[in-house]
Amino acid sequence: MSGLWNDFNDAQSNANLIPKGTLAKVRLTIRPGGFDDPSQGWTGGYATRGSTGAVYLNGEFTVLEGQYARRKIFTLIGLMSPKGPDWANMGRSLIRGMLNSARGISDKDTSPQAQAARRIGGFADLDGLEFVARIDVGTDAMGEEKNEIRAAVTPDHRDYAQIMGTASAPMAPTAPAAPVRSAPTPAAPATPGRPSWAE
């Protein structure tokens, strides 16, 4: 018996959250912070400098399609932290994934074309970028749960083409994107690191 108005054990703590692990096509809008450091290539007023001295991109990710369309997810993309390189490395990794996803490049592709696609002229190239994101759940400064984007999904993922809209299959989740060839169950591939089609 759920939903009774005298028993709230089954009430959702934050029903507005998109479930962790949801894949969705999103568009990034950078909310300008006015901080530039040309020596780092940070120009155009896109970066924000926080009170701690950390520098980041203030990302607003809008879900473009599906049941969560028009929902916005706010995530900071780290550029520099006085505490060390970890935050900046996570930011660089996320941007690399976003570029791979938006431009249809496998993360393993090291061809000159792929390398060129992972270069940007400036943060303006990221503003408006559309890619497939894996939606995560984190906590805000107040300790409340909130959605975050920490990873992008690249063409190596079996659902990428369908979500990005590059597959010929209809967007219905029941329609297989390719002829069924006794496909393995959708669980993780038996061999770690190998795509399911390589088994």
C-alpha cells in the first residue's frame, strides 16, 4: 500500500530529481562570469572566479528530448582550483567527453581528425554544444540532492546513436537500433572494456 496520506515512508525525498544514470541529449549554455585569463586561453568573459579563487564555467545543461525535456541541470565545470589539479582535470575530462559526444568521435580515436575535433578556439565553441550526457545525482552546498552532469556519452556506447538522433530507428525505446543478432542482455559486457558488439 503506497501513497496513503497517513504513512509517508514511501514518499520520494526529491521527486524532481532525474534518476541517476539517465542518458539524455542536452545543450550546454555557459552563464558568463566575466573572468578572463588570456595566458590560460580563458577569454570572452565565460569563466567565473569564485570567492575561494577557484575558476570554473557555470554550466546550464538543458535536456532537449524525452520525458525530461526542458529540464535544466546546473553543473560547474572546473578550470582551476587553489587546492590542486583534481578539479581542473575533472573539468578537462568532462569537456573532452562533451566534444567527443557532440562531434561523434570515439574516445579511443587518435586520428588527426579526432584530435582536431577535440580542440576549441575558445569557450564560445562550447556554448550551445549539444551532446549526450549521463545524468548524475550529487549534493548542493546545503546538502540537498541535485542533478549534476559529470560525464558525456560517446559513440562507443550502444545507446548513443539513438539518443543523439543519428540512428535510423524510431526513438521508441522498444525498437532495436539494429537487427537483433541474439544480442546479449543489456547488462555490462562480459569482458570489461569491450563493447557489447565485440563479444
